Amino acid sequence: ALMNKVENGASLYISLGHGFPRNLTDDFGFHIRGRRNVNKADSVTIGDDSITMKGNVIYDVVLNSAESLAKNQDGKDVFLKSRYGKGTVYILMYPLESYLYGLLDGYSDKHYKIYDEVKKSIDSGKVVSCDNRMIGVTEHPVSENERIVVLTNYGYDATAQVVLDEGWLLDKVYLGNVTDALLVEIENTKTAVFSIKKR
């Protein structure tokens, strides 16, 4: 059922631990020639950024139709993107989430770049964006012309700039410090709530 959704246009993100994904590889445009156990952190380059990741296994990957989005310091392809029907599959050769879970402030580094790549293939329909990645943004449609926006700060106290798609404007502020210029001051673990309307 999951792969039917991907085949029909959904995006799928997989981060590997230490398994051997035999059935995945040919369908996703690569194959694993081998793997070996390791116990070291790797430096992974994605775009212009370098981030640290650690896994228990390093995979020797051969690309067929898959695209490499990131390589480690040894030049190995470690983050792959592949078409699957109308959808997209992303495979990261590290158990990123379990690695970050064990770090103090793990999500404060540039690991979000992995998720940014996945986000590029998803049309969320959102009209609100925020320049602070530690602030979560949800939109709740009231009608075709009105939405309630909730900002939640998952980081430290912050000031963030909110940007609305063209044709939308701030309507009412229900909670928090939100200026007419959509500058938001928001404390750690606090929320700001406001509504927006189409012009």
C-alpha cells in the first residue's frame, strides 16, 4: 500500500540503520555491492554544507538511475534520490534520527539540510514560511480565503521573520508578539497564533 502511494506521486524518505535492503535497491535505481561495519563519524557534504553523521555500517553503493545528493569524506554516495512511478524516493545511508536523538542539541546543526532536500519534492500548499528552522509552522484553513497560522518555537528564544505568499495578508493576532511587518518574537516552547486572509 505504501509503495502504491509513492507510485502515484508521494515522496518517501528512508534512513538506513544496519540492515541489508535487498528488495529496495533495484527498484530505486541503485544496488548495494557490499557493506562493512564501522564505528566512526563521517563528514557528509550536501550542497555547500558539511555535516557529521554516524552509522554502524558503510554501504558500497553503485548507482544505476538514482541521483546522488550527498557524499561522505571518502567520496561514497550516501544520500540518494530516485523516481518511482510518479513519486520520489530518498534514501539516506545513515540512521540519522537515532544518531541525532543521542546528541545534546542534535537538531541545532545543519542536519535539517537532509529534510530540506526531501521537502523540495512535496507541494504542501502552504502559503506561510519562516526564516527560523527551529520554529514549526502549521496552517489551518478556515475557508478558501482565510487560514489560522500557528508558530511553535522548538529552539531557544527567537525573533523570526514570517513571509506570506503574494496575495495574502495578516488579519488578526490571537496569541504572541506579531508585528504588522510579520516579525515574530517567540520564547522557547511558546506559540504564536494569528490569522491571514486573501486580499
